[in-house]
Amino acid sequence: MKKVLKVLGYFILGLLSFCVLYIVAEYSLSRISAPRKEIDGDRTVQVFVKSNGVHTDIVLPVVNEEMDWSHLFPYENTTGKHRGYQYVGIGWGDKGFYLDTPEWKDLKASTAFIAAFGLGESAIHVTYYNAVQEDELCFSYQISRSQYHDLIQYIKQSLDGNQNEAILVKTNAQYGNSDAFYEAKGAYSMFYSCNTWTNNALKKAAMPAGIWATFDKGILSHYKNKQ
């Protein structure tokens, strides 16, 4: 019995040590600015980094000279099927979390386990907006056309299948009447979360970002002092 308790004690100590190391590493690395390349061209494109308090999206103009997102993510795929939106929010995450956990009270242990250890599939979540309001969880940032092109390519490369034709996830799990889900590449894990995807997108586009981030707070910290 003593041997079992000793092994259990070592296991709990190891688990606690891992959790502390993980939190310290994420906090530190997410707040250290990632290196950025030189920016070409005038910063004429307004984008947003937006969080719901846990998960971050990149919010972009629906239409400009570089891209019309309504062609890749048709309005008809949303339940409302409205047109004329001004902005589109795009995020990546675990499909099980997205579809089976609309609220935290709906979270199942099996869903959390699959997501934490990278055992599930992923999806792109697209939400259309008429307007975007800046606040403590949503920050505006001006980028150049070349930076925007890099963002476009990053998002397209995250889609499963043809980069010019997103595959709709047919589900009734939409959060509102202006959003839809699409098949994506990769797997969510404790080391590569929805916010890691966003952080990597920002790094790709030479925008403020951390070296590594799995939570939203570290990403947003790079924008709170740039207003």
C-alpha cells in the first residue's frame, strides 16, 4: 500500500510540476515579441484581433482589392443567409469543441481529453459582422496589402482540401445566424490551441505577436499598448 501511495504521490507531484512549468512558459513566451520582418507598402488595410475571453479570431474586411471572403465562405452557408456584411471573423479550433460545446457547461470529459492530446479533427469558424466595436477584447490594427496577402494565404492553407473552395461542415451547431464551420487541417492540442493558430497567423503577417501562445491574454497584450 505504501508503494502505491508513493507512486501516486510522485505522479501528482509530476503533474503539478508540469502544470506550473506549462503556465510559466506560456505566460513568458506569449508576452515576448516575436521577430518581425520589414513591412512593405503603406498600411491601408484595417484588421482586428478579437477575443471572446478565451478564443481569438482575426477579423477582416469582407471585400477589398485583395480578397472577397464571401466567395470562399458564401453567405448562403450561414443560417441567416443575409448579405452586405462589412467584416468577417475567422478562427481555427478543435471541431469537437466547436460543435459539441457551445457553452462551458456543455463540456464533456471526452471532448476535453481528445482536444488536449491532439486526437480530434479541426475546423475553421467563420462569423460575419455588420460592424466591429473596439474594446478591451477587440483591437484594431493597420497593415499593408503585402501583410494582408500573407494573412490570406495563411488562412487558405489552413483549410482542408482545395484552398479556393472551403468544405462546409454540415451541422446545426452554429452560434448565431451569421456563422458557419469549415473543414480544416491540423489538430488542436495543449501545445497548439486555437490561440496558437491566431498567434502564428499574426507572425506570418508581421503583426505584433508572441513567440508562442495558447491563451488569448498573451496575444492581446501586444495590442493593448498600441492604441
